[in-house]
Amino acid sequence: MKAKTSITRGDLRELELYLRKSNQRDRVNRILLAYAPPLVAIVLALVLLALFAPSSIRAPRILVPLFAALPGYLLLLRFVEGRRAAEAVNRSLENGNARALLGEQELTIEDDGLHVCHGGQETLHPWREVIRVVSEGGHCFIFVKSGKVVIIPDSSFEDADQFRLFAKMAVISHWNSQRKAPEPVIVRPAATTEPPALISMRPVSADFSFAAQKPV
């Protein structure tokens, strides 16, 4: 299955957002930052209303704007995260680290791997060297052991069904390669039998000697 994509700054920003969300430490910080401040503010406001204006605590004109602040805060937080991701992408482009990802590329899903033609250079990423294939929103990210990432945006397809089919084929091809991978052979040492101990009235001196890979 073939596809022709065109990677832009916006696609790099989506990759940066996904990497931040997938980071376990950042995920905890994001959850705390997303829900702790508005919930604390709502609880504090309710406590103040209960103390100084108990008659208005159940009024819709008070409760509706109060609880509407939570989704508004989440939208603002998403906007701020998007700006931070865009700034990170700009810094990466200035350093030259992410420039190789921009531009048009032709992708072909084959049995032995993902064939990529980018900038006149052809590269085959065998499925055994692919770490994971992720379909997130309108993008499919293929992470390779070499540290490279292949970005596949849905905007490069005529419709969403073709994009979902391409992403599904990539996931299935990677999964099949992992299933066919040979299991490591564990060699167990042969059992040894020690001779029976000799009982002697004289002290006995003896010397004892004990004889005691990265996936491709």
C-alpha cells in the first residue's frame, strides 16, 4: 500500500504534543495542572459563598458561570500547550534537528518493512527495527530504533477512510513481524553431581575452584 505525504510545521507540532503526552512524568504534571487549579478555585468560591452569601449558593446565575470556568480553563491550557509545542518545534528547526522531516515523501508498506522515499533518498525500515506504530488523532507515527520518526498525516489522503486503512495496515504489519520474531533460546547448564564427601579423622585441605547480547 502506497501513500504520498507532505510534512509541515503543524505536523511536527502534533508529534511534539504526542511525545509530551506519552511521557509518564509529563502526564502526571499535565493532569495536576489541568484539574487542580480550577477545582481548588471552585471549592474556594463555594466555601466563601457558603460563609458570606449562603442564600445565593444555589442560584443558577452563580453556579453556571462558576462551573463553566472548568472547560474554559482546559481550553486555555490546551492553547498554551500548543504554543509551547510550536516554540519547541521552531527551536528544533533552527538547530537543524527536525528539518529532515519536512517536505514530501512517498511511503510504501511492504512485507519486509516500510519503504520511504524522501528528498531523492530511499530508505527501508524493516518491521523488526520499528519500536511502535501509533495512530493519534489525525496522525500516524512510526518510531524506528534508530531514533527516526515517520509522520503520516491524514491531510495527505483523499478521505479519512484511506488514512485509517493505511494506519491499520502499518499496525498489522508491525504486529505480524513481532509475532514471527523467534523467541530467545535459554541454555540451561547441565546438572552436575558431586562425589560423596570422605570422612577422615585427619584434617583435610582442599582447593575449590568454581567455573563459573542487544537485539538486532
